[in-house]
Amino acid sequence: MRYSGASCHAWVPRVRLDWGRLKAVVFQSDDWGLCAWSADDEAHRALAGAPGFSSPPGRLFGRSTLESAADVRALVQLLLESRGADGRPPVLQANTVMAAPDYERLAREDFACPELPLVCLPETPSRWRRPGLWEQVRAGIEAGVWWPELHGLHHLPAHAWLQALRRGDADARRAFEHQCVVCPAVVEGAEYDASEPEGWRTRGLERAVVHFTGLFGRPPESLCPPDYRWDARLEADAVRLGLTVIQGAAERVVPWLRVRRLLRDRWPRTRGGCLLMPRRIAFEPRGSASPEGPLGARRAHARVRAAWREGRPAVICSHRFNYAHLDPAWSEGSRVALRDLLGRLSEDGAVFLTDARVRDLLQRATDRR
């Protein structure tokens, strides 16, 4: 069911569903389609000593890469092995980035483009090509286990990055040579950060929605703003464009942290017509099959059960870098951990939902009231 901006502003959930009885699980996964960090081993070898790659995030994410057809096929097959209490398989909500910089045009025009030129999915810059990828994505969608939602147009503070390239910043230029955007100007910003020009942010979100709709044959309904940095203008634009669910509100980077902590456990919550999804449960195996890690299967499972007891759907977040990596053994270890977690949830009688399905259940319960 789709809701216009006008109806969204009028809708506020007035009921508390028994999420503990339903045992609802939403599996959100960010960064699919994102052409970052390393396109290939050669790029990582060349950039490993750069500040962005030698930082703690860089040491963790540096060998993550765009997913391949084999990565998606392996995940789809794994998801189809399990069933929820309703007989349906788990759904991976793949929050997708819709485009990447057009490196060739940027080089031709010596970075003088008025706005960031893009290569839009399913096309990619040359070093990021993944033959057969989109056939596997579509197969996952058809199988009912791959559900794309929107993660932004390009995931970049585009204005800040272009400024760094035009200034000749050495780290930005060096990364650019390997079709990589990682540099201090990018690490310090975000696509919808208030420091980016307002017009760029609005036009970028509009373009992302249009392209998502054309690529997947339906409009997006949920938005996960990159790096959890955004302002009220983004939420207003999202509602206007039919994006009636916002992810990551409890993790949002804001200066008033004490207020955020007070509000994070109140759910359901809406703001300006958007349903704000509950705080996320981190499941980030990082290549390890062991269930005992601080972000592994055992802890994630315990937090899922806690969410049910507290009257919320359990929202699990597991980033793409767990499952798409230059080291195949890393990806395989993460899939083993995922199989472990899904087995625990299936034994509990979990039901696997998407953000849109959670919103629809709240809407129907409110309408019946």
C-alpha cells in the first residue's frame, strides 16, 4: 500500500501491536550497489597507506568492495534454506546506492563539472564491473528474499569531494586514480549532511527516487540516510517523495545526544509523516563464523529476544561488507554466521518482515481501531 504525503501527515500509530507474540524481525543491510572502498586488489594495495585506509574504519572496511554475482547468489541460496513461522523465507532488505561517480567525465573536464556526474545502476565505473550481478539481484527479488530500499543516490558528500579534487588534495587525487572516493573530505561528510548545498541534497534525493523506481519497477518506501547524518529538510523531502519510513533514527548523528537517548526506546514513533524504525541490533560477523563475537550471532539473538520483550519488532542491521569482500574466506565466514543466526530465529518462530510491511501492519491496526 502506498501513502501520499498528505495522508502520511495525518497518520499517527495509535495502537501497540504485540510484536513479541508476532516475533517480527526486519533484516536491514546497508551499502548494496555502493562502489567503495576498493574496486580490486590492485586498488587496495595502492591505497592501503593512505589516511582514509590506515584509519580504524579504513582497516576494517578497506577490502570491502562492490558485490559480485557470486556474492548475491550465495546469499539468496542461504536465505532460501530457512523459513519463518509463516512458511516464508527471510528477507534481506538491501538498502541500495543508486549511482557512482563518472570518473572518466570528471577527468575529461578536469573536475570542472557544475555538479557530480554519475554512472547509474546497473552500469558502474569500469573497474567496478561485475558481470551477471543484476541477473542475480533480479533472481533474488523474484525468489522473495531480496527487497531493495533506498540508501541514497551516491552516498557521498559530493560538493565537498569535488572541492577537494579541484583544490588538488593529494589524498583525493590519489584515490581518484583508482576509481575510489575515500579521502578525508569524504570521510568527514555525508550525502545528506547539512554542510552539503541544500539544492544538491534535494535534487539528489529526487533523482535517486526516480532512478530506483525505473530500475526496480516500484518506488522506494524506506530510506536509510548514509552515515546516519541528515536534517529536518531531508525528512520533509522524503515524505513529499513517498518515502514514509526512515531507518537509523536512534543512531542519527545529532548534537543533542541526551535527548536522543531519552527518545530512542519510544516506539512506534512518527515525525513529520515518517515512521521512524526502532533502533538497530548490530549483527556484523566481519568474516568470523564464531557466534561468540561482540557483534556475532549469539549476542544478536539475545538482543532480538529483548526487543520482542520490550514490545518492538527486532531490527537487525548487517552491512554489505560482511558478505562482499576481496577475501572470499571473509565472505564465507560471515555467511556461516548468518546461517547460524537465521537458524536460531527460525527455531524461535520468527516472522521476517520489511520496513514497509511493519508500517502497513501499524496502519491497518490503527484503521481498525
